[in-house]
Amino acid sequence: MRFTLPSRPPVTFKARLHDARTATAIGRWLGLAMAVCFATGVLSHYLQHPPGWLADRLPSRPYWGYRLTQGLHVASGIAAVPLLLAKLWAVYPRLFAWPPVRSALHALERISVAVLVAAGLFELFTGLLNTFQWYPWPFNFVPVHYAVAWLLLGSLILHVAVQWPKIRDHFTLRSPGTLALPEADGPDRRQLLLGVTAAVGAVTLTTVGQSVTALAPLELFGPRSPSHGVQGLPVNRTATAAGVTEASLADWRLTVDGPRPYTLTLDGLRAMPQHEVTLPIACVEGWSKSAHWTGVRVRDLLERAGGGPGARARVVSVEAAGAYRVMEMGRLYAQDPLTLLALRLNGEVLSLDHGYPARIIAPNRPGVLQTKWVGRLEVV
């Protein structure tokens, strides 16, 4: 028996706004949000995991750089969620196009769209859950999220290339494809686009306060409020989670290894020249807040151990385990006068959760690399 496809599609759609103009108008803003999210995400990845050739070239200034770029990364990702949902609403009738496959080339095009949609949904929703530090999956978030971002970029470029004639014909209100659409649909389309704009504005304004201090009063749904935390600063990884206790620090010494190695007690560190800086903690989850830090310049510690003006640093925490227990610091960071081994936070001795007895604070640096409970510093 020979199988033949029905002559008509199994589902028909009568709503007129499932058209190319609606899809293009939403797609422009979705493309911009994804471009910002991708660029800032790649930057964040290389700041956290720089290859050897890049480590000494990463800039430590502007000191607020990572706070800005990671805030943009999370804000653009959250804004892209309603945009992506609206875009899918505009185009989902095409999933039921009939016949479903017209040729081998058409099949490849549909597969590429499936990859684009799947990668977009994966990136946005796993990224959103990351802001809550919730990982209900068996894989390592960072490398998988990074790899799928490149898959998303490739499929997006391919999709734009294939659809470019249609995008070009509907890109503006005066484009030929737009002018050919029924004029009566214009008011409804404008109301739809205004509704999408309102949704994007609402989710952005009610979450971006975790990064933008001026908008903090509007932060209703942000996963982390920078105004709450020990010593006026939130804590991502507590001492309990790291397995660090006051008892384990009873005999704490700082070991500085280099051509002239030495050790220091906490009193010895306090006897060294103290410097004060105001720097933000900016975490990969999107929240950030400035604080006042007091401590010893890392470059002074390295110099005392025989490190020259081009010395890098390796920082080791006393915590027993953790993905960032050992941290490499490139030359520009290690030699920056703002980079401290901090002993005090906002005028008080560091609390245990904030890294007592000593922690790193450096400009333009992800929070995961501001190592807490430092026990060893090495000249590299």
C-alpha cells in the first residue's frame, strides 16, 4: 500500500498577525538582545577562563568594566525571554506548513530552524536558572552554556541569510512587503508590538536593579538583592559551603612563594602598609555592588617575595574543594594598585562568609575570581 500525504494541512490558522512584518519587527529586537547577550557572555567566559596567551593581556581597567558587561549580559538575556516567546508566536504556524518537506534543501532549512529554536530556548532558560543558582541538570553549566552559545550564533546567522529577502522586504513600515500587507492589520500589529515592548520593559525594570543601583527600588523579581547580606554585601558561597570554620583558621598563616619566600601571620599583614579602595563585587549571576575595602596591595606582597614588575600571581584558598579554589591572576591584575589582599570590608574586619582572614579584591574581575580565605600566594 502506498502512503500519500493529505492534500491539506492538518491545522489551519486564521489570525492575520502571524505574518512576516510581525516576525521581522520582533526579530530585530530579539537579534539585538541576543547579540549583546552573546558578546558579553563570551567576554565573561574569557575573563573567567582565559587561555594562556590572553591571561597577561586582559585589562584591569575600567574597574567597573565587568560590572557593566555582566549586568548587560543578564539584562539582555532576561529581556530576550518575552521577545523569543513573541517571535515564536508569530512564526509557529509555519511549523504546520504543508507539505512539511518539499525538497532536501527545504528539509535542511527546517532542521536549521529547529536547531535555532532549541538552542535559543536552552540558552535563555538555563541562563535564567543560573541567575538563581539552580542547576536541575546533570551537566556542567559553564562549558555547555558556552558551547551552545556558538551553536546558537551559527544557526542564527544561517537563518538570517536564508530569510534575508523576506526580512529586507518587511524591515520597515515603508518596505515593499510591509506596504503589500492589508492596511487594516496595522493598528492590531502596533498594539501587539506595544504589548511585547511593555513585557520586555516590565521584566527588565523589575530585575535590573540587582545590577543598576539607581533602579534597585524597582527590583521585584531579581534573584538577588544587593542591599541584603553580611556586612552590607551579598554572599554567594558561604564558609559552611566551603568547609571553612574558625577552628580550621586558628593557626592561619599566609605563605607567599617566590624567589624569596616568606610567611606572614594576620598581625604581620596588618603591620604592612594598608590601602583603601572602593570596588564592586560583580557576580556572573548578574548582581553587583560596590564596597569599601582595606588591605595590602598584592603587588607589594609579590615584590617582597622577589616578583618583578611583570610578575603574575597564583592564589590558593584554604577551602578543601571548589572550582575556583586556585585562581590565576594575570600581570595587569596582579600589578594594579587597586588589587588588594583585603582584610577589612566597609570598615569592619572581614566576616567568615566574606573570606576572613584575607581575600582578593581586584578591579574589572568576575566575583568567582575574587578568591576568599586566601592561604597561599605564588609568584608566577
